[in-house]
Amino acid sequence: MSVLRVACLLAALAPGAALAQPGQPNPSFALENRAGVAIREFFATPAGRTNWGRDRLDGKGLAAGAKVNFRLPADGNCIYDLRVVFADGRTEDRRGQNTCQIKDVAVGEAAAAGGAAKSFRLVNHGTAPVVEISVRPRGADKWAPDHLPAGPIRPGAQRAINLPPGGQCVYDLRVAFEGGKTREKLAADLCKTPDQAVQ
């Protein structure tokens, strides 16, 4: 047996030599753009990483209404963070997606249905008044606080909360109750669910 053939056999037996091992779950999926505008960039990276990595559309974009398949390495990882950047600058994030179980990822539905959220209703299902609420567009670093100038939201009550300009639907919410307890709701789609209950 030649030295070259022996080297090839050893390489094939080495751990991690192949992307897809028999019996490994398949994390590949199809992305569908249901927005009224094109997608400019798309990122899919193992969950929890701070760097989104490369644009998986390779600068080609994805037209409104179009669909494309993505092959991801079958290396045992199924949990991915996904980010879409639309041509108008809006972003849509999907964190912690199990792409081994989800074969089709549709984005832009809320935008196609009527644009960005301007406000939402906060419903207090807790036992203490809500004394402060902070919001931020999903993916942003800074919270925009609202100290509720109209006064606390008592238990069982609700109130319309205006959103900061941002042109999107998906927000993180943070609520402070009287007494110091806080609650967070991450990646709340306020276009699809304009009533948000906290307790």
C-alpha cells in the first residue's frame, strides 16, 4: 500500500474529518421572504456567538416572495441564531432556532401585513403596580425607558405604550414592578401580538 493511500485512510478516520456523519441531524432549511421588500443580507450562526459571520446570500439578496435553500454542516449542532437585513434597513432576528426541526423559515410576514408597530398595550396580570417599562428594537443595545408619566399601571389594568421610532415589529420589553421585581420579554412581535401581558 502506498504512503499516499495510507495517509488518505488515516485522514478519513480522524475525528471531524467529514461534515456529515451518518445519523447526524440535518440543520439545513429553506428561507422564504414574505416581506414586500427584498432581503439584502442573511446570517445564520450557532446560537450565542457575538459575531454574525458572513452574509449567507453572498451579496445576491433575496427578492420579495422568493425562497432559497441553505445547507448547513451536519456537525451535531441544531441551534442557530438567524438575522435578516431587509433592503430598507429593517432587521428581523430569530434567536435559538432549532433548524433540525424547522425546515422552512418565513420572515417578513408582519411587515408585509402592515408595516412597523407604533404602539402596544401592556396588560398587568401581576399583583403589584407596574412603575416603569423599557423597550428596545430587537438587536439594539440601549433601552428606551418610559417612566409612565401617567402613573403606575395597577394590577388588572392595561395601557397603550408608544414605541420609539425604529420601523420594525420585534422588540425586547423590560418591566419594573413596585417593590423592585422586574420581568423581561425578548423578541416580542408587537405587530402580531399588540397586547403584551406581564406578571
